[in-house]
Amino acid sequence: MSLNGYDSAFEQATNERAEVRMEIERLLNRGELLDKLLESLAPFVSSPEPVAAPVEAAQPEQHHEEHHYQEHHEHQG
């Protein structure tokens, strides 16, 4: 396989990763809006269930792992 094939695969994977991250951000924003809606509706519901804890609590560690992974591969290239 020529280097151009690797370059193409790398570019495609990079673009896909960017798309995935944009979708994650969109979903996180949507989740935040839904959390706010649930909080505002809770007083009017006869048996409100507690609002689930936000997923962001687990993100700093995940972000750290992604950053480490990215740094590792940037230094190799």
C-alpha cells in the first residue's frame, strides 16, 4: 500500500473523529436542555423521579485519556 493510501485513511479517520466529536457536543447540549426542562417540570408532576446525574462528571477522566492518546500519536508522527 502506498503512502498516499495511508494519508487518505488518516485524513478520513481524522474527519470522522471530528464529526463524532461534533455530534457528541450536540448531544451534550441537547441533554443539558432536557435536564433544565425536566427540572422545571418536576414540581408539576405527581410523582417526579429524580433527575439523573449529568454525564459530564465522567468526562474529565475521559478527556484526559483522549488527550494522552492524541499526544502519544502526535509525538510518534
